[in-house]
Amino acid sequence: FSSLSDSLAKADILSTLNNIDEITKQINNNEGSLGLLINDKKLYNNLQKASKELEQLLGDLKDNPGRYVSFSVIGAKNKPFREKKAE
């Protein structure tokens, strides 16, 4: 236990805390990729919309695989995509 205590005493804890504080300030000031991702509501809304649309597309692909992948040699009529109404 004493060796662990000695190594912790030698660690520059103040410098580490200052680095964490600086990173937090940059995030809160919309600096860097993480700051922009966390603080940009428009980006958040766009990601939410894209996620919902992808979920609908995957559901439609599961329900109607023939609409996206055709195994017919002669050809088949494609059914148009219809968005499912929210439940």
C-alpha cells in the first residue's frame, strides 16, 4: 500500500485537474468536435431525424425485402415506399 501511496503523492494531481478544467471549458465554448456535438441543437435534431428515418428504412427493408432486392430474372414491380405512421 505504501508504494501506491508514494506514487499517488508524486503524481501531478493539480496539473491533471487543470487539464480537465481546460477541456471542460473548451467543450462548453463549442470548441472542437466534442464541443460542437454536445452544444449544437440543430445537429442534435438532424441526428435524431436521420436515426428515425434509418429506423423506418430498416423496418421497411425487413417487411418488404423484395422492394430493395429483386431475385426475379424477368423483373418485378416495385412497391413505392410508404412511411409508417407513428404509434
